[in-house]
Amino acid sequence: MSNVNAEGETMQWLQGAMSVGDSVEPAMTAVRNAVEDGQDDGNLASLIKVANTLIERELNNRVAELLPGLSLTGPQITLLVYLYDSKGRTVTQKEVADRFVLSHPTMHGIVSRLERAKLVDLSHLNNDRRQVVLSLSEHGFETIDRHIDEIRAILNDINTRIVSGIGEGESEHFVSALSRIIRSF
């Protein structure tokens, strides 16, 4: 990465990358070109944000194709799969917010939309009414159960795409580096 230090250049190429439409490939090309042309200022946070946005957009698009009419986002499908995998265990809204590093308002919005779609049910812990318990509704369970193999295939495919440009040994270092970044905050 270059050390260009012009104010606003990162935002300029970031906005260019984000405004190229819903297709991930043009956005990836815009980011690659910006990096190759030295238009990034070495701001890792901006690059990580772009990568996150592109990955989330791909997940959203793939889930929309699989489950048309539900309009599920990446975080919503991630929560539904988490609840599916946690069946038989009490899962609180706070647990999920902590696990996925989501603010209370963000978590509340995700859960509210899923509840309105009749995909999750809410209840409270008997010994602590402040704690909201999340579970898949019957409709939510049936929906995820019917498509879990395809959902996992989408998630695996996206993981493969994330590391497709780097070697096997490098991908292990990449995952390790991401884990260290997360722990540092």
C-alpha cells in the first residue's frame, strides 16, 4: 500500500467503489485499481470496511436468490442459522449481540424485523425478565431447516472467495491476523 496522505482520497476511492452498483465484481475492480494506482492512503480500516461491505452485499444477494420474498440480510440469516444451530439451548439477545459485536439498537432492529416476518419468537428468562430469549418460530425453523444445506454452501462459497487470491498457508495467517485485530479492540 502507498502512503499517500491527501485528505479525502480514501473516501473518494471508497465512495467510487461503493457507488458502482449492486454487482460485487465492479466494486472489487474499483478497489483493486485504487490500490494499484496508489489512491489508498494506507488506511486499513477503510480497506476492511470495503471488504466487509462487499462480502455482506454478496451474502445478501445470494440469500435473496435462495429465499425470495423474505428480504433477509446477512446479519439476519446469520442470526437465524445461529439459532438453528443452538436448538435446545437458551439463547438471549444479549448473548447474540456480544457474540457478533452488535450494538443494542442494531440487535433490536434485526430481531424486530425477524419477529415481524414471523421467523423468531421472543420470550423472557423466568429468573430475569430483562433478558430477552430468542428462538426460531415454527415458520423460521421450517424455513431454515428446508434450506440449511444451501445456506451453508453459500457461506462456504463466500469463505472460499475471501481467501481465493491467497495461498493456503497465507490464508491461515490471514485468519490469524484477523483474530488478532479483533482481540486488539
